[in-house]
Amino acid sequence: MRHHAFLLFALLSACVSACSSAPTSSCPGPDCTCAGTNCMCTAGRSCTHDCGASCNLGCGAGGSCNYMCNGSCNVDCPAGSTCVVTTEESSNVDCIDADCDVTVGPSSNVDCLETATCDVTCTSSCNLDCSTGSACTLRCAGATARDATGMTLTCP
């Protein structure tokens, strides 16, 4: 009887930890709607998307988004969201009052606005605009991270 009670307890414990976490939705999916190359993750949900070419990606307020883009992309990370973004050339990432970890390719721009926290890595030339009130770091290819808080910095 003790053995059965222990197994039941172990199964219930495993379900509580696994069943209580919100699943991550792929785009398109139940928590991420797409129309053509435009995708939007529902507010407060967790989404992931690997955009094969140019696209527009949005993360709903309070959401958690992991986006990869193999072309030029526009990505919006609004208030309360957490975004991990990896893009290629000529991309634009707006992080507004959110936490963003961004890696961008050549000729890309990252705007870190209001009270955002941004950790930006540039694989080539890029621009980071970190507004007053935001906390930012910038890593240019082959260089160490620099504090970019309240500044506009460029990687050559």
C-alpha cells in the first residue's frame, strides 16, 4: 500500500510542475495568429517563430516571445513582454518597456524605449538607440559589451 501511495504522490507532483506551466505556441498556432508574413503572439502567452524570410512579428503585452528571422524583419516587443530575437540584415526591433535580448545582422536598428532593458549583439554594422530610463548594453562583433544607457551607439 505504501508503494502505491508513493507512486501516486510522485505522479501528482510531476503533473503539478508540468501541467501548471503555460505551453509555448509555435506560429501560427493557438496563441499566435499569422496573416501572410505578419505574426502576433497573444498578450500574456508564450510563442516561438522561425521566419524564413522577411516578416513582421509582434509579441503581445506581458508575453514571452522567441523569434528568429533569416531575412529583414520588424519586431515589436511591448510593455511587460520578454523577447529573444535573432535577425539577419536590415531589421528593426522596437523594445518598449520590455526585456529584450537581441542579436541583429548588418544595417539593423534596435530602439530601446521607456524603461526597457536591452542586451544587444551586432554581428556587423547596426544602430542602438537607448532612451533615458532604459538600461542597455551593446556588443559589436569581436568586441566586449559596452554600457549604452541613454545613448545612441553604432557598431561599424
